[in-house]
Amino acid sequence: MVDTPFAGAPIIATSVVSGRGIDHLKAALARALSDTPPPPDIGKPRLSVDRVFKLQGIGTVVTGTLTGGTFRRGQTVVIQPSGRSARIRSIQSHGRDFEQSGPGTRTALNLPDLDALEDIRRGDVVTLAEFGGPSRIIDVLMEISSRASRPLKTDTRVHVHHGSGNIAARVAFYTGKDLARGESALAQLRLETPAFVFAGDRFIVRDWAEQNTLAGGIVLDPDASRRPFPSQLRAELLGQRARRPDEVRYFVASQVAHDGTVRRSQLLLKSRFSASAISDAVSHLAASGELVLAEDFVSDARSWQALRDRAADAIDEQHRAHPEQVGLSLTELRAVLKRQLPFPELFDAFVRDLSKSEFVRVGAAIRRAAHRPVLSAQLEAAGRRLRATLSAKPFDPPSRKELAPDPVLQQALRFLIETREALEINAEVVMAAESVRRATELIRQFIGAHGPATVGELRQALGSSRRVVVPLLERLDRDGVTLRQGDKRSLRR
């Protein structure tokens, strides 16, 4: 054992028959563990099952060492890889009942909802549903033992020991080369049965006959896709993680760079990092400009800028083609960006981010902040005609059909409405904004001088018609200027 990490470990002779040396062994273990920090609670409990049995009158009981979090009595859990759910009726540790059990604790769970013979077995994992499902293919960093009897070849069938599980798998090295003793390499483990693993988990590889330990490794991506060789982006993701497998920010940065945009609440759920550690890493990377935060989404800065550039090009093209319009409709912008949006809900967050600088949302459209709608030369004459018609009878304009009977006038009228130069009183009545302001002031003055007034009295005061005054007063009611009381209007306080 000279060439192993245990070369300097004390050797204590013991006998389970006579009990000799047991107290010395306990004291040595206590000394060795005295400076060891307690296992962390990262809020991701997993119990790898090593025993399953049934007790009369109690039901199914499973035991194992709990890691990563806490289980509580009455809590609903899932069994992976089957996905069956169960409720914890009771918890024991070393023969004593507890309300909860934390990481590092030998734990027995009473799961009466399960059949001990059919629903759960050694190697299964008791966990929570929010952490997703099992894996079939995992990307790993593997190192072959310096004492291995032979190189490890790609496509070799092996046994993978993870937690209390023993899973048959085949090895596929990304380089395609054999792995010699003492070497390490990126690889895929293609599992013959699914297993529940996290990024950052350690595992051991033994030969198919289970006579020799071949290698050990660490999980880099528990949800890998089956490809003979990685894309450049995937190679970068795995390379970053392999160089620093214990640093959360490299896992965060590589995941977001690979996916482009991810939900913050779902980022690295299947990993050995806590939610707070992931959140701190996200904040750090956002402060350094590597990531962009958009509500519940985290995006790679380059991907986000590419999305902004695509949106800016579409908005600018709309301004060039239709300078008379307020901007590009959000419906059209969504269609332009559809293929680049991994989540439909990301669009609203993206528009809000766009509107923080350079762009302005106007109703159901978006424009450059510097853009001011102007009528084209073709529509300018139509605009002048509309302004003249609306000012000729400011309080009794013609109906909308009479005002804009042809497509050119209709387009010019839309411009006046969108720029708030004209206001839609209802579907048939359009007035100049200045005329509405003046009419509102005259109505205020009339009611203020004469008290509550009827539609007829206000119509005469304006020199208008019921066709215009009725919808105008209904608008003023909605705007909080007037208050209808029977057949009269008073001023709202």
C-alpha cells in the first residue's frame, strides 16, 4: 500500500470475536473525523438505497446514507429511476425515531405506499420530483487507474458503481483512442438501464467480470445526447467542467453558453451545487457581462446581443419602409424572432429589456426611441386634406367613412391617430386632438356655470350633433371628467 493515499494511515488490530481493539478503532475514527466539516445541506436530498425489506404491520422500509439535503416525516418523495411516488410515514436513524433526517445520516424510511418486492430495489434513489428524471447517457471525465491491468478501450462493456447502484454500461471515448494506465479523457457512459445522477457525482468503473477496478471519474453532464463526437460548443462545455469540476461558476457559464438561454429556476437542478451557490455564480457572471438576466431567464451575452441585433434590424427596416407608422408591431417582431426564442415566454421579457434603452414600446408596437413618424411624400397631401376637414368643423366632423373614403386617406388617417394628432371617439367619429381638448374645456365651463346639463344643452353649447356629442360624453365619463346622472351630466369631483 506504499503507492496509495493510505500509505500513512494507522493500522489497528481488532477482533469482532473478542472485541479486542474496537475501542481503539472508535477513538482513531473520532480523531480522523474531528476536523472534518459536516456534509453540506444543498437542498437536494438523495438517499441511495442499499437495503429494502418489509416489516409486519409497518410496510416497506428502505435504508441508506442520506446526502445533499433533508427528508421530513410526511414528505412526498419519488423513487428513481422508476419515478414512483411515495409518502414518508416515519424516519429512523440507528434505531431511534426522528421527525427529519439530514445529510450524512444513516437513514431508514418507512414507505408504506411501495411494494418491497416490486417497486424499489438496491441501487434506486429516493429523492424529490423537482430534480427531474434519470439518465441513459452521461458525459464524464474518466481516469484509468495507474494499477489497471490493461488499457480501457472504447465500446468496452463495464460495470459502473454509483451510489449503491451497479449499472451495466459501455464506454465511448470522445477521442476514439484507448485510455492507457494513469491517463484521463472525456467519455460517454451509455447505460443499459437508466440511473439517477447529478453533475459532479463520482463513480467507479469495474471490468465486466467484476474482478478488477479499471477507472474512476466524475459526471460532467447527466443529460448528454448520444453523438459519436462532440460539437465544438459541447467540447468547450465539457472541457471547462473537466478543468474545474468543483467550481460552480464554470458549470453555470458552460451550461448557459451551450444552451444560449435557460430558465434561472431550472439551471443545474441536477448538480451537486446548491441553489444559493448557483444564484451567486449567476449574479457574478452577470456583473462581469458574461450573462444577461431577463426576469426568470439567464442568457449568454453573445446570444442575447445577437437577438437584440436581429430585432433592431427588423425595427429599422420597418422604419425605412413605413416612416409614417409608429413602429413594428409586436406580432411581427415575435414572428421574426420565433426561431431564436427557445421559450415563447421569453419574448415578453425580451421586449421589456429592449425598452430599457434605445427602443420604446408604444401600445402593440415597438420603435427606436429616436424615431418620429412622418408622412411620406405620397401621403402628405392626404394628411393636409384631413387636417383641413377636421378643423373646418372641429366639433361636428364628418363620419369616418366620409372623412377617409379611399385607401390613401385611410392610411393618412391611421397616421394621425397613431401619432395622437387625431383621436378615435368611437368607431365612426374621429376628431382632432386639439378639438377634443377645446370641447372638453367648453363642457367644463358650461356645466360649471349652469349646473348639470343634458345632451341637448351641451350639443347646442358646442354647435354639434348628437352623433358626435353622445360618444364624446361617454368618453369623458370613462376618463373621469363627467358623471352621468339620469339624463344629465355633472362634473366629477
